[in-house]
Amino acid sequence: MGLWTGFGKMLIVLGLVVTAVGILLVIAPKVPWLGRLPGDIAIKKEHFHFYFPLTTCIIISIILSVLFYLFRK
């Protein structure tokens, strides 16, 4: 396999990843529970707001780990 063939495949995969992320960014606001799961940390005070979606991050990490495991084989 030549250098350009590998580079071409890498560009195709990169394009598919960017497309998938773009689709997720468009769809994400329409999913009402995303970012509002039990375990997500939200602290609201008078002049201070802190939000860390801990449970959402864990679920996304698990989903991506499973997908990468499946595509590696």
C-alpha cells in the first residue's frame, strides 16, 4: 500500500468523523435528557454557575469505547 493510499483513507475517515460530530451537534439540542441526567453536577448561586455533566460524559465515553472496539475488529 502506497503512502498516498493510506493518506487518502485517513482523510476519508477524518471526513466521516467530522460529519458525524456535525450531525450530533445538530441533533443534540433536540434530545431533552442529554446533559440533564442524574449525576450531572450543577451548582447555581447568585453570581456563580457551575455545570459539569459527569454522567453524560461517562455514558458518551462508554458508547465511544464500544464503537471503537467494534470497528477495530
